[in-house]
Amino acid sequence: MIEIERKFLVTSEDYKKEANVKKRIVQGFLNSHPNRTVRVRIKADKGFLTVKGKSSANGTMRFEWEREIPLSEAESLLRLCEEGVISKVRYEVVCGAHTFEVDEFHGENEGLIVAEVELKNEDESFERPDWLGEEVTGQIKYYNSQLSKKPFNEWNE
Amino acid sequence: MIEIERKFLVTSEDYKKEANVKKRIVQGFLNSHPNRTVRVRIKADKGFLTVKGKSSANGTMRFEWEREIPLSEAESLLRLCEEGVISKVRYEVVCGAHTFEVDEFHGENEGLIVAEVELKNEDESFERPDWLGEEVTGQIKYYNSQLSKKPFNEWNE
């Protein structure tokens, strides 16, 4: 299927107060090429394998295929991944008709917080929470596959 | 799981007479790195996603994870794959207690025929059919992931 998503930086920690779901995520990449990423994810106590294609020119649309897999299999696959496993906490925050997923990165990406919202079509409008900052949709350096290779704490070097 | 397999060249076409199963396979790679290949396969009318790890030192053992997926999803994922989709016909030939999978390659790998046998342990003996030739277990150039990048008909160039 095609996912339509927009991604933003986050300007305060108020999302924590508004969140109704909080889950730990650990993920690695079997392939981190932006044209075809293959991601292994453990989210809370569930495993997932996800394939994403190349983004559309404006970065909003991207082919995405995901399948839940047993936790033990996800753990085995995670051991095969490229170096640079990502650890983050995801908060789900409802705002109007949409749910924002706010990812608070840890480890080598400590300090980075991004929010994503999934849309039904590219032109769909949505209510912006107060803590929503600059849009970074389509900026490849913010892809998790790239954060695993060049983490946030190396960006100013 | 860990797969234990040995791979051989094939010296005659007698396997065709002995085969009881014949299936067309089309496959591509979302990642063709020998340390972590991610394969999309359509075998007859079924789709599969397969992850393989690095081979053991002697090339016999390799981590392998496979999941059947809907044909339409496999077709979508195949379109994301790296260039060099592989087309082959697989014959299954029973010989003694084992089944040999004989892959007859087409397209850019026309002329290459290899046979694989899966073993329960590395020392397990097996009956050799007459058409079984030189062993090529662990030779990376015979990996399908490598045949997609450097096909058989370019080997003598």
C-alpha cells in the first residue's frame, strides 16, 4: 500500500501530557537504502517486518508493506541487521481527527524528537498541536534508516 | 532457523527424467549483501519473503527465515527489488532419503544448473545421483543474490 505521511520537529515536551499510548521501540535495518528499506522492529512486545520504497518527489507518499512476526523471530532478525540499532519511545497523541506519533529517540540519537501524522490524501488538512514545529517531510537525514547510519549526535560534527 | 545445505553443479539433464515436481521461480533481492540477503520470490503461484544471514566458514550452514506472503504483495515487493531479477525452473528430484532441488537458470544466467540438498546436520551422508558434479557449497558467486548482480553469462568476460 501507499502511505501518506508528514513529519515535523517538536518544540516542547507537552506531547507527553497529552499522550494516551507510550511504547518502547527497538529497530534495525536489513537494508537501509532509501529506495528499498527493510526494517525489523520490536514495538512493546510485538515484532514487525516492514519494507518501504522510495518517497515521492515531495516526500509525502511512500510504498509501505508491513507484516507482524513473532517476537522471537524479530529478535533473531534484529541480530542480522546492519550496525546502528535505533532505540526510541513512541507516544501516540490524538489531536482533532488525527493521531500524531511522536518519536523520542535515545542512544546515539538522543535529543531528536519527531512527530508524524498519517493522512488519507496529500491535501488533507489537520489540526496542529502547539508543540508541532518545522516540517521535515521527505528530508532523508530524518529517515530512521539514515539515523542508524548517521545518528543525530553526529550531525554537528 | 539454521539451514544446512550443500550445493553442486550438474553434469547432465537426466534430472529432468527423474523429477516429480517442476516449478517456475522468479525472484529479486531487496538486499543482496551476503551478510543479510532479503529475497522476494514467486514460486509457481505463491509468494515468499526470505531473509538469509552470513554463511558459516565452510559455507554449509546459514540462518534462514522465510514467510509465505500473498502473491499480489510479492508482485509489489518484486517491483521494489534491485535490478537483476532471476528467472529459473526448479525440479525436485528424490534420491534415496533426500530431495535434490535442481535449479535451471534462464535469462542472463542461462546455461547454469545447480543442485542443492538440505541436510539435518553437517556430517549427514546422502546418496549422489549420477548427474551430480563438482561441489560449490559456500562459493559466493553461485549465491542467487550474486547471480542477480553478476550473472553467469558474464563470468567469462
